[in-house]
Amino acid sequence: MRLFFYLTSPERSPLLLLLLSALLGCSGGVEALKLESIIVPAHQVTGKAVELDCNYDLQGDPLYSVTWYRGQDEFYRYTPGDRNPVDIFELPGVAVDTSLSDQRKVTLRPVSLLSSGKYRCEVSADAPSFHTESKSAEMLVVDLPDRVPTITGGRSRYHVGDEVHVNCTSLRSRPAASLMWYINDNQAATENLVEYTPVNDSDGLETSRLGLRFVVGPRHFPTGELRLKCTATIAAVYWQSSEESAEGQLQQTGSVLESKGIYAGGSSSSRQSWASCLPVFLALTLHLLTNLCSQASLH
């Protein structure tokens, strides 16, 4: 009894509140608001709408508010107890479609590069718990190239010993596209790649370029041709490729022509030599035949 009056006396009320809070916190049977997950696309393309989802379980608590932030800036608040439950706060790159937004989701109108950032959902319960939880996730908005990557510097025919020096270019995107070369469907070795720094345009878009250089060998013509392919990727939202084929020759053009020239020259001089010796040959043959006939008549 003395303990009861000691704890409930006015000067001891803070101690009582502290003990009650500790008991409630330790009690496994007390349920409270739980924020289970949020759904924020890791990547989105410029010009498309985005839906942000906040999945929570009140577990008996009354909802006080749901608030969305990008970085530290609040842009959407839903407070069911207010006369006008929805509040919108202007933020560059963030335009909320109120007709498609509520206490569970927020829909952003077509996004731009300015819409990239970390998005956070914060859910708060009303009295008596006033419990609050939040989760966040990053979203990167990308601007895709207007066309497939282009290959320049290639030839229609290669011979063993020739040097291949080609470039692959992906124009105007954000971020810059990641490029890769393939030789006959096999990824090119790092030592054959020529790296270039992306070029920044005045509007913030970037152009990427990757070179490929190697000396042609017989192994590069498994089917009689050399196939070169370049791929361009941006995260998980963009993949495009370009491919070129070239006829393969196992012998150097210069060597072949040189060999033919030497052979043709030899044949020409041989014909000239035979032509100059032909009268002498005929005269000798006629002389031999005459002698043979004379000897035959004597016998």
C-alpha cells in the first residue's frame, strides 16, 4: 500500500509514467503501426508517370498522417482528420496527380531528369501511440537515346594481317550509355577496347563512344566472314545493338597481287624468248631432215 501511494503521489507521477511506458514497451501483446515496404521504381524513363506505393499495417492504431519526401523536402501529405486531407507542396521535378493519389500511393505526372532522388514515405499513428515509421528508396530518371548505336570505320572486306579500327557511338542520353563490343558473338578483350570520355552537351545529355582495335587472324573467319557487334545499355531500361559483317580473306591482297605480277612477268619473257628462237629451231630441224633423206637415198 505504501508503494502505491509513493508511486501515485503528485511528485512521483513522472516516475509512474516512465514505469508504465517501460511495461508497455516490454509487453509482447501490444501492437503498433508497422511500415512493411515502399515501392519506388529504381529507374524510370523521362515523360512517363510514376506510382509510389507505401504499404503499412496500422494494427489497430488510428492513422494520423502519411507524408512523402524527396530528399529532405516534403511534397505530399495525407491527413485523414483534416477537412482537406491532401496537401501538396511544390518541388522542382515533382508534380503530383491528386486524382490518382491517396493514403496508400502517390502518382507523379510525367517525370523529368529533375525528378531523380531519394523518396521517403513516413507514416504516423494518432493517439495513444503516436508511433512513426519511415522507409526510403532511390529513383533515377533516364533520358534514352533517340537511335540505336552507330558503327563507323568498318570495311566490307578484311584479310589476315589487316588491322580493324572501328568506333561505336551512342548519341545524347542521360546517363551516358554503357557500350560493349563483340567479335563473332564473343565479348572483346579489354586490351582491344579504346576508351573515350563521354561528351557533355549543353542540355546535360551525354554522348558515349567506344573504339575497337585488333589485328585480323584466321580464327576471325570461322564461317568465312567477320561479324562485329556493339551494344548500348542504360541500367535495366534500355538495350540496343548494331552489327556489321565483313567478307574474310585468308591471304593478304598485296601478297596475292605481287605473286600474280611475278608469275605474269615470267610468262611474258618466256614467250618472247621462244618467239625469238623459233626461226633457228625450224632451220635446224629442216637441216636435220635434209641430211637424213640424203643418207637414206644413198643406201
